[in-house]
Amino acid sequence: MVDNQHIEFSDMEKLVIEQLKNGYSNREIGKILNFSAYAIKYHVAKIIRKTGAVNRINAVYKLTQIGYFKDSEQEMM
């Protein structure tokens, strides 16, 4: 299980995580954030490694399970 208090994400990783949550591909995230798909792939790989996930969907699932997105959801209210 991932422990939210012990994972630190860079600002770029945080931006990518928000787009992963929306289900976007590396290419789509790259267009949104004005980076190449290759740069996004690098950050996605770091996120997967930090969360101990097996893929991008599993990373979002793990982050959801530990409440990572609760703060961003409350900001929207």
C-alpha cells in the first residue's frame, strides 16, 4: 500500500497526475501542458515507480485509495 505522507511528487508530476486522473494519453497530456509526449512518458514512469504501481491506471487507483485527490476535489467545491 502506498503511504501518501511519504511520497513526494515534483510540481510537474502533480500536473501529470491530474491529467492521468482524467484519463488522458501521454500525447494529450503533452499538448495540454505544452511538453512532448516523451517528456510526459518520463514523468508517468516516475509516478508509477513512486506509487509502486504496475501501470498508469493502477497508479491513479492507488492514489485514489489513499485519498490523494481529496484535496483537489475539495478545492473545486
